[in-house]
Amino acid sequence: MLDIAQLRRDLPGVIARLERRKSPQPFLDVARFTALEAERKQLQVRTEELRARRNALSKQIGQLKGKGGDASEQMNEVGRIGDEQKAGAARLEQIQAELTQMLMSVPNPPQEGVPVGADENANVEVRRWGAPRAFAFAPKDHVDLGAPLGLDLETGAKLSGSRFTLLRGPAARLHRALAQFMLEMQTREHGYTECYTPYIVNREILEGTGQLPKFKEDMFWVYRGSEGSEEQAEQYLISTSEISLTNTVREQILKADELPIKLTAHSPCFRSEAGSAGRDTRGMIRQHQFDKVEMVQIVHPDTSDAALEEMVGHAEKVLQALELPYRVVLLCSGDIGFGSAKTYDLEVWLPAQNTYREISSCSNCEAFQARRMQARFRNAQGKIELVHTLNGSGLAVGRALVAVLENHQQADGSVAIPAALRPFVGGAEVLKP
């Protein structure tokens, strides 16, 4: 969430930064914000006037009663002031609630240096690693390769509908091995603490990381408790374990020497993706349920830029170990996520599509999520500050499976297992039907 104090100090400057996101619609109703702010100031001035007048009257009442005089007129005025104060306090509360609700739907302004553009066409390639393989045969896509290995789209659809997949046998084993390999690398080599988190969270947890209220239609949600009862609660299936990992520091004041906090988790991710109908309908590229190994860092504000570069490197190491060609892309202002100030995407090469596709996204959210969560720390001077939060995929497991199948396929339909992954599949060198 934006700092309302910054909006009050420099509204035109904040709007100019938001306009770099190139949205066709403004993110903030400036006229409404300005009107609410003007009314808030008037009410606060009037509140101070009423408090001063009430204090003066109280003094008069005491003096009159001490002399045996009649203080009824002053007491009646005190009563009228009290009524006005109550009405003013109620209106101030309404204004604050409306301002907060307004700000909850405003995204994070992009960092300086983020390329300006409306969509992915303005993204900037930073570097590439590895060269796409030249096949001596016509390569298959992961659907045709995966079917004999246990990738079962038909049964997944029968069980749950489109964009759900059942994995059996070798495919399921490869999927499990990839997740375990990623967790081992992030914990043992990169210093993240492994976590196991709930997959269902409360509304305020999603508000904390920015998925709500804006992206409710992209979420799966459930109701706990009997319908219509006071105990009934709306809860949500996580779309990424970033949500639960980041919120572990919610409403806390950390010590400076506790930072950075580095967390990782393997979890399923549930996304209804209401706005992506018709996209990537074949295979496992875009699923309603998929697994991901997530990386989260909670850091001192002075180190968040360096932490983002480090996190990108942690995701790259996984791709390099799996011998998968990829590229790193700096997203433009119109393509970064709602809560992000700066984002890099890692895109892996998929031979069947003859293109690079996203497999990891690493973002610096700066204080945007921390302000919503009230996640803070006490700095060296004893002052309380908001932490900075970062998140990234290390990696998306299903897309890694797709990439391994397609990049390491062999002419007979088997798949060569990268050397780094072999200890996680019992030493096997080849995945066969």
C-alpha cells in the first residue's frame, strides 16, 4: 500500500510515477482523494476548536459553581459540543476507511530505472545462458512426450475440469524429484529456511501481500462453518506460498540483527486465472493447480536492491544445474505485478514452442506489502521502520518438468536426466515409458 503521508506531501509526483505503469484507466481517483483530504483537514481543525472551547467552558463551569453561580448555559453548550465531537469522530472514521479502501486498489509505483512501457513488448533482455539444442530429429512437445511417461491430461480433466493434470509413474517421480532438488539447493546452498505452510489462509493475509481486493476473481475461495452462521468465514487457497511466507512477519517489530530473513517452501498453487481464458490451453503451461518452490526475503530497506539481484541468481542456479537454456528479462513498468516496484522474469527455452517462456519471476516489493501487513523493524538508532519484502520462484515445478522433458528428450521418446537431478531419482540416468 502507498504511504498516505507521501500522497499528502507530493500528490502530483506520486501520480506521475503511477502513470509510468501505462494503464488506460487511472489508478487513483484524484478528485475524490483531494475532496476527502480537504474534509479530513476541516474536521480535524474543527475538532481542535471544539476541544479548546470545551476546556474553556469546563473552567468557567468550575469557577461559577465555586461561587455558587448558575452554570446551566455553559453545561448545555458542553453537551452540544460533545454531540458535535461524536459526529465528527464518526465522520473521520468513515473518511479514513474510504481512504484506506481507495489505497488498497492502487499498485506500487515502479522504481526509477524500470523501463517504461505498456506491455511485454517493452521488456528488456538482460542476459542469456546456454544455447538451444540442435536436434537431429523432430522434437516433440511435452504433451506427446509425457503421455507415455504418465502425464494424464484426460483423467485430470475428468476429475477436476480443464487445466488440471494427473501425473503417474515416471512423470510423477520426475515432478517430485524436481521439487526436492529445488528445495535442497535453496536451503543447503543459498541459505533459505525451509517451511511448510497452510494452503488455506484468511482474507487479511491476502490483503497483506496484495492479492486482495483487486484479484479476488483469480483466486479459489472456500467457506468454513455452516452457511449463514456467525462462525462462517471466507478463506482462500493460496496462489503462491509467497502469501503465507511473507505474512509470517505480519504485525511484528523485528530486531535489525534478525534481518535478512530468507524463507522457502514447496507448495501447490491454486489460480482460477479469470482473465486468461483461451491462453495456453494445451498441456501444463497454464494450470489451475501447479506446484512451486517459492523464495521470500524480508530485508533491511538499504539492501533490498542487492537482495533482488541475489534472488535472481538463486533461481538461475537451478536452471543451470538442470542444463536448461534461459534468459533473464527486466520487466517494463506496464508488465510488473501489482505489488512490485521492480521485477525480473527468467524464461526457459521450450523447443516445441521455439521460444522462451516464463519459469520464475523475482520481485522487489519494497515497503508496499510491509505497510499493508505492518511488518517493521527497529533500526540501529532505535527508530521503527518498515521492512522490505521480496519474492521469487525457485522454480515453478510443473514448468521445469515441461522444460526437462522437451530439452532433454531423445529420439526413442525417453528423456535424459540431468546429472544434478539423478540423486533424486535413485541414480537413474534416463526416464523411460
